[in-house]
Amino acid sequence: MYMSLKGRIQSAFIVATLVVVAMGFTVFFFLDSLNTQISSITISSNKISLLTDEVRVSAVSILKMQKKIITTKPTTEDLKRLETLTESFQTQLQRLDSYYTEVEAKKIISKMQGYVDSLKTVVGKSSLFYREGGGISTINELTDKILEAFSEFQDIQYFQNEQRDKQVKNIIGETRRYMLIALIITFLGTILIALVIPGKISLPFKKINDAVRELQDCNYDVSIYYNQNDEIGELARELNKMITNMKKFEQLRIERISLEGRKFDTLANLVKKNIVLANAKGELTYMNNPMYTLLEMQSDDIINKNIADTVMPDSIITTFELAIKRRSKIENAEIIIPKRVLKVDPATGEHTYEETNEDAFHGYANVFPIRARESTLDYYLMIISTEVFV
């Protein structure tokens, strides 16, 4: 199934849009995950901090009541107050225990709960304070143990706060790393899309451009190979048809030129006058047979060569150059062709011609410009005769 050029461009934009959207969702996912993890850690840490503050306040309150009991004779209200504080402290420790999963922290909280239970039991037996003084000493001992255990718990909590900060940093670093990887992958994907898709779209245009350049150099043995059924494919097929027609036209043109050349050669050889044809660049393109006989030359010596680089007589060269320079007709220019003598070099056997003081031909020439659309395509026809043209 072939896709049109419009469809491919739309697909390229859709793919690019999807990449951008995917990148946006990926960044959002990582940021949301980071936010969720940090929020969870922060909420749990805040709850533990608040509950720890409550436990600290309760411990301080128990310590104050313990000092009051030691310094003064405890009353029933003091003992009930201390019992209430221990019950509240016990409830706070139970809630605090539910937030921890570490064995060491739970062990210390369990130890404090045991001390608080013992303290509550001692305080509940209020009659002991009146029969013996051992109850007060037991309260002092249990209170000290509770404070000692609470100090150990605070050390653990301080260590856990440091661990929490490291965990947050690790989460941020890991999220940053994942986002960087996602950005790199997206960047590489974008570069790949930018390299592949424009190349796929521009490749057929490059083929068409190369074919047009070949046509400019008059090379018609080219064709545009593009097998997709889209707008470019249709253009390529039409251009191939045009190239075929141009090739046929060029063949017809060459055949027509060849035919006209043969006609011109036949007519030029029928007349008794000498005929020479040159282009606007001063290159000889044709001479009839009488002229070859008069000059005693072969076609390879002069045809398609600049007239000034040949052994043509000076009078013919001068007349042609004047006509080409003026781009005008020359009438009855005097033409003198010296007689040449063939000489053979005994050493090399090379044949050469040398001019003599005698004239092989003395006559007149008329040059007729044959105009073309461009001056560089002009031709100049020279007709040489022994008689003056009228």
C-alpha cells in the first residue's frame, strides 16, 4: 500500500507529535512518582515527629509528677494524675509502634511500654505508699528507665531522619537519572526521525533534479525510477513520457539534419564554384569536393578545426575572420591560393607541402551570414569563383 506525499508528511508530523506527547507523559510520570514518594515519606515522617513530640511532652509530665511525689507526700489526686499520664503515654507508645517496621525501634518502644505498664501497676496500688516507702523508690526507678529508653529512641529517630534524607536524595537522583535517559532516548529518536523522514521525502525530488540536469546536457538516455503511486510518482511518470518524446524528437532532428546535410552536400557539389562553411566560432564545418581538390587537403586536416589553426590560405582566413567579426556580408574579396609542391623527407619519408610563388588560384569570394536566434549559432557561407559576383 502506497501513501501519498501529503499522507507521508502528515504521518511525519503525527509521529513527531506522538514523540513529544510521549516525552511529556514520561516526564509527568517521573515527576508524579517523585512527588508521590516524597509526599509519602514526608507525611509519615511528620506523623512520627508529631507523635514523638506528644510522647516527649508526656514523658516530661511524668517526670514532673515523679519529682512532686518525691519532694512532697503524694496525695490520691497526684497518684490518679500520674496514672492518667501513664495511660496516655501507653496509648501514644502503641500508636508510635504502629508507624515503625524496624526491629530495633520496635524493641525500644516495647521496652518503654513494659516500663509504663509496671509504673501504671505500681501507681494503681496506692495503699503501698502509706504502708512502706518502697513504692516511691519503685516509681523513681521506673521513671528513670522510661527516660533512658526514650533517649535511646530519640537516637534511633535521629539516625532514621538521616536515613530518610538520604532516601529522599536517592529518589531524586534516581528520578533525575531516569528523566535524563528518557530525554536522551527522545533526543536520539527525534534525530533519527529528522534524518530518515526528510530523506525519504526529498529522495524522489533529488532523482528528478538529477534527470533534469542530464536533460540540460542533452542526455536523453535517462529515466526516473520511482514506483510509488503518489503525487511524485505521477510527476515521475509524466517526466519519463516527456523524456521519451524528447528522445524521439532528437532522433528525428538528427535524421533531419543528416538529410539536409546530404542535400546541401549534393547541391554544393553540383555547382562549379568552391564552397566553404564556417560557424561563428571560426570553426570550419564543410567544404565541397572542388574546394578539397583546389586546396589538395583532406577533411581531417580542416573540418571541425579553427580556421586560424589550419593551413588554409591567408586570404580565406582573413575574409572569414572579417565576416565573423562584423557579422555581415563580404562581397568580392580577393582570394589568392598559392600553388603548393609536395616534398618527401628522405630520412623520415614524411610528406609535406610547401607554397611557391606561383598562384594555383586567383579569384573572388562572397561570404553570406546564415542567421540564427543566438549569435553563437550563426554560420558563414563562402562561395569562391574566378569571376566577380554581380
